[in-house]
Amino acid sequence: MGRMSGAATTEGTLRFAEKAEAKGAIPAAHFRTTSRDLRLSSIGLGTYLGASDASTDQAVEEAVVVSLTSGRTNVVDTAINYRFQRAERSVGRAIRRLVERGLVDREEMFVATKNGYLAPDAESSVPIERYVEVELVRKSKLRPADIVDGSHAMSVPFLTDQFERSRANLGLETIDLLYLHNAPDAQLPLVGREEFHERLAKAFELFERFRSAGILGAYGLATWDSLRAPRGSPEHFPLEEAIGLAESVGGTDHGLRFLQFPFNPAMPEAATLRNQSDGGVRRTLFDYAQVHRLGTFTSIPLLQGRLARDGPTAGGLTRAQSSIQFARSAPGTIGPLIGQKDPAHLAENLKVAELRPWDEARFRSLL
């Protein structure tokens, strides 16, 4: 079966938003406009957790179908290493179902994935413990010297191989967004700043070639601690440096347009810590992204379920809905990515799309 053509477009994502708004339940403020004029939902679907088995495959596939046909989200986030490549394949099957049945057009949905972590294939005949050696090292896709901490790599041959596998897993000719997955977090403390800059510049140059070939829309950094860490700490990575490297290989029209990082009531640093330098001005991560028109998606809004059980409540919402509403109300964000497969949880969480995000004063009062 061939790869599906098309990509998220201004016209397609606007059509998705207008159809959702026309039904009367979803306010226009639920959708945000990116620097490239895409209209994206302020709730996205994540696909991280779950066993590498057929029942989870089916649950993820159904969650994608339900989420997109609800009109409440047109953003799907995955990664090649999630569930040993099975998450991408589940997403790909769902997308094909939706498009072939005429339920959602390819141009209406925004699909993001991530590369960087070593990702054995749970459906390969090669055992997981031998997969990297057999499929990557022996086939000259990866040198052992390029592996950092036994789990991460960002050499050009490796990233090229992984991107092609992601396209095949998703069944897509073009991927809308490709993140380098926790690259500063994994690499910077171990290889040093100078070497990391060289590796990052080469990765960005590769991604620019993908963009020129029409098989990638944009690229970004999906991170854990590095963008939220205090200035001066070993794990801190300044966004000024990332943008400078992107401009050096892609010019002012470079493709580094998105960030992903944790944000929730228990991890509020992106909105409270002025750790990013901007020409001498100290800004929070959200402020910096707004000024430089970087789209931000936030991860673990429910702290992997803990806030749904023990988190704060606000405005008559459930604990889960309160944390989702908090994350989507951060000034400058596109929205949180929520891993959800259980139908009851899915319905509860998607209900938040019917609310207007909180204004900045109310949001800041809850920080």
C-alpha cells in the first residue's frame, strides 16, 4: 500500500476548525493559528504509553479516529520509539481509515513524530535486544560511536533512516512536524556544548533538505528538562543558540518552528522561570516562544495520570479537565498533548474543547 500524499494546509486546517465551530459547541478560541497560518486545536492527542500488543494498537487507532471525527482535535503526536514503532503504525492505520471513508481530509490534520532515541521494532523478526546491531549498525545506518548513553543518536545517516521508517510506519508521503527527541537532554551533558552544536547544525541541515524535498513541513525540539532548566545549570539549553543554528543552515525562513516540553500545575517552569535570554532580555519559555513565533505544544498535562487522581480542581471541572484547561490557557501555547485511550477518559478530556481557555489573569492566578 502506497504512502498517502498531502500535508496539513492553511485551507484544510481552517476548514476543519470552521466545521467544528459551525456545530455550535466549540468556540473559535479553541483553535490557534501558527506562524505558518495553520489552524490547530488547543487539545492534541498523544500516543506515548501502552503495551506493545494488538489490543493497545486497536485502542490507539480508535482514539485517533474518535478524536479527529469529534472535531475537537486535529493534532496527533507520536514518536518512532513509542511502543517500539507500533504507535506510529496505529496512527497511520487510523489516518488511512479516516481519509478513505471521507471523514477527515489529510490536509485538515497535523501529524507530528519524533526521532532520536534508538527504536527497536516490536513487530520485526529480529529480537528487540539485537535489533539495533542487526538492522542499524550492520547496515551502516548507525555507528556505535554515535550512540550516547546507550539510547540516543543524532547522526545524519541514523536520522535519515529513522525518518524514512517513520514515513513508512505512518503511511504518509509528508510528515507535518519532526522533532528531535530530547536531544539537548540526552546529548548536551555528555558530549559538551561545542560538539552538540555541530551535531544539531547537521541535523537541522538534514531537516532543511527534507523540507526542500517536500516530505517534511517543519521541525522542532521535543524536550524534557533542557528548555525549562535554570540558566547556568549543566542541562540548560538556550533557545537563542537553537535559532542561531537553524538560521545558519536555513536562513530566516528556516523550519525550526515548534517546541514541546512538560507543563502542568506541578511543573509550571515554562510560565514562571525567566531562563531564556533574548538579546539581553530575560524571558520565560512561553514568552520567548511568543516573541519569536515558535509554536509550543506541552506534554504530560496530567502528569501521567497523577493529576487526574490528585490534582487541583477549578470552575466545576474534574481534576483531569482542570489540568487540561490550565495547560491550554497558557499565553502563547497551542495546547497540551494528552495520551488517552480509554473511551470514558477520552470523552471527559475532549469535553474541555467546549470551553473558552481562561484569560491570562485567571491563568496566572492559578500558577
